[in-house]
Amino acid sequence: MRIRYGMCIAFILLFSSIVRATTPQVISSSPVSGPSGTQVQINGSGFGATQGSSTVSFYGAVASVVSWSDTQIVATVPVTAVTGYIYVTVGGVSSNTSVFFNVPPPQITSISPSSGIIGTQVTVTGTGFQATKGANSAIYFNGVTGTVISWSNTQIIASVPANTTTGAIKVTVNSVASTPKLSNTARRPTKSDTSPTRGCTHI
């Protein structure tokens, strides 16, 4: 009975050491913050000599891998990434989730023009909008979704939508919102305005 008990303990210890040896561990990343497209070096252990079917994810968004070794991965922050943990999955086993990576929210730096009637094309300049508009990205005029004409990482051109009132312009990227930027003034249409929506509300 004692022999069997001893064998069981030995087996458990051996199994535990194997699990510890094969579970990937993420120790650090460099840099610790950056927008989509940033190349990030992920340091740790148990990643495996080659990638194979293994993956690295930024808070659930699987990243494109540049290079892979047992102790270091270089990956590109995916366009759908949001702030959260980096983790590596090897052979269906996920690593720890203790290394945090910050994806900065979009930032609006200027709006031109800062006043106009419905249908006015507004250029919104800033950072972190991403190269193309994603499914969960949008621009809002005081809570009303604007019609996008063009979209780039640093500039959005959008038309003031119907039912808009004076207020803040906000951009969301991957459902993460910028700090709202207040439009400076509001004005009513004049005789020189040719918009067919004359008499409606303005930004």
C-alpha cells in the first residue's frame, strides 16, 4: 500500500513538473504601449522553437507574427486590438495574463470648420484613427453618427448628419472613444447657404 502511495505521489510530481515546463510564460513586452501596427517584442519562456499552430494575442485579438523563438516573439499589434493583456497559446495551452499592453485611444486635435449647417463637410484631424475605418469605428456629432467621406490614421472627413445639434465631436475606434472635442460655434443658415437642409440644426 505504501509503495502504491509513493508511486502516486511520484507520478503527480512528475506530471506537475511537465505541465510547468510546457505552459508558456509571458514575462515582459517592449514597448508596453502603442497603436495598431506597432511591432512588439514579447519575452518569456515555453513558446517553442517555431510557431507552428501557436498564437499570440492582444486581449483576444490574434496578432501577426514577425519572428518566433522559445523565449522571444516579435508580433504586430492587430487593428482590432484594445488595451489589455498579452498572452501566448501553445498547443492549446494559454500563458499567464499578467503583462499589460496599452493601446492608446483615438485623439482629436482639431476640427475644421468648427461651425456649419447639416451636410457641411468637416475635417477632423488627430491620431489613432487607424488607416481604414473598421466595423466598430465611427464619428459622432453630438451623439449622431456622421457620414464618412474619407478615413485615415490622422484625418477623417465626414458630413454633418441630420438632426445634429451644437455639441461635441467624438471618434470611436474598436468601440474605444476619443475625448470629445467641442465645436466652437454654431450658426444658422444664411441666404448664401445652398444646402437643401436650410433651417435645420447645426454643429
